[in-house]
Amino acid sequence: MNDQPITQLAEVLAVEEHVHLELRKLLAEERERMLELDAESLYELATRKEILAEEGRLARDARTKVISDLARSLGLPEAGITLSQICVALGDAAAPLRAAQSRLLAIVSAVAELSEANQRLGGDRLADVQTTLQLLGRLAPTAGQGSSRRGGNLVQRSA
């Protein structure tokens, strides 16, 4: 068997790793912008994350195709074949693939943790905003009330 499919798979895994590393950077930046309540930057980051997500889907699809092609060339069933199964079939020749798979799994796990942490933080920040709005809603003058204060209480105007 020639090494081209193995090299191709290693390259695809490297692209996936790069995408996830970039996503990890974006998630760290997103967390900072959430803490700063920087809506404009958060919008920009969301756009960049969408682009990276599409790149990730393309890389995943490429990986699936290369794994399927490699399985076919090894005489393995293509349906449901995994990278781990390919590595077993390749034996020692799969050492670079195993290393790439380990790195990719580690970075995917780190990205998932950051994403969950950001979701929790976003939920907490949203709850803070909602609480503030409710508080402000109770303090806002209603029809017939003035906005002046006496002794810390809103006074009602009499017409």
C-alpha cells in the first residue's frame, strides 16, 4: 500500500486540529468580551465562529471521505468505519495518525469545555441583565407619577 492516503488523512487531521485551535482562541476571546459586555465584539466573534464552524464541517467531511477511501483500499467495510479501526488495520504505519487523533481529541475536549463555560457565563450575564431590567421596571415612573424624588420615594403627581 502506498503512503499517499495516510499522508492525506494526516493532512486533513492537521486542518481539523488547526480549526479547533482557532476556535479555542475565539472562545477565550469571547469570554473576555462577555465579561466586558462588549456587544459589538461579541457579534463579530459570532460571525468568525460561524466561518470556523463551516471550515470544521468541510474538514470533517474530507476526513470522512479519506477514511472511507482508505478503508476500501484496506479491504475494510466503509460504512461506520472509524479512525481508530483504520489505525488498527494499518499497524505501525498509523503512528502519525494516532498522534494526530490524540491531539485532535484533546483540543476538541478543550473547545467543548470552553464552549460550555461560555454558555453558562452568557446565561448568567443574561440573568443579570434581566434582573436589572426588572428592577428598573419597578422604579420607572408610571402614568400619573413624576420622576422627582422626595425622601428616596417616587411621588405621585396630583392633577
